[in-house]
Amino acid sequence: MYQVFLTKGEYEPWWFFDDWKTLVIKKVDCSNFKEAHQVYEQYSSELSSRYPFQKNKTPFLKAYWCEEEMEYCESCEDDIQIFHGVMLLHDEQILEL
């Protein structure tokens, strides 16, 4: 099973910290790679049109952001950048090609 995840949070989606699933704002399950890739490309295109900055970690892990979207972190007493991510995973693991 393939999954496409949309994330929003204080770090890029490829870090996979213990709490990474708390950043998920949408999950789409797909039965095959072709379907998942189409969904991934659709979300990538949408995010790319809304956010001026992007970075790829692998072909299927991307982060998008704009410098104006910040949130105040009380514990660190500073503003932190908000990242929007899109990930295509296989059985919730990084896709190995």
C-alpha cells in the first residue's frame, strides 16, 4: 500500500521524529504506485503554486514554505518557520527506488 501525506509543522517532512504523524493534515491511501504518484504530483503542484520556496530531500519528500508564515514558540521564545510537506511513502516507509 502506498500513502501520500500532507504535513504542516515546524520541520521538514523527512525528519520523521517520533511525533511526525502529529504533523499530518491529510493522508491518501493508494493501492498502486501510479495512483500514488499522480496524487503526489497533484499536491506538489498545488503547494508549489502557493509557496515560493521548496526543497526536495528525495524524489518523493518535499517541503514548501514562505518566509512570512511563522509561529511563535513559547518554549524557545522565538518565531519558527512553518513548513508544508508532501510525502509519497510505501507502507509508511521512505520509498526506495
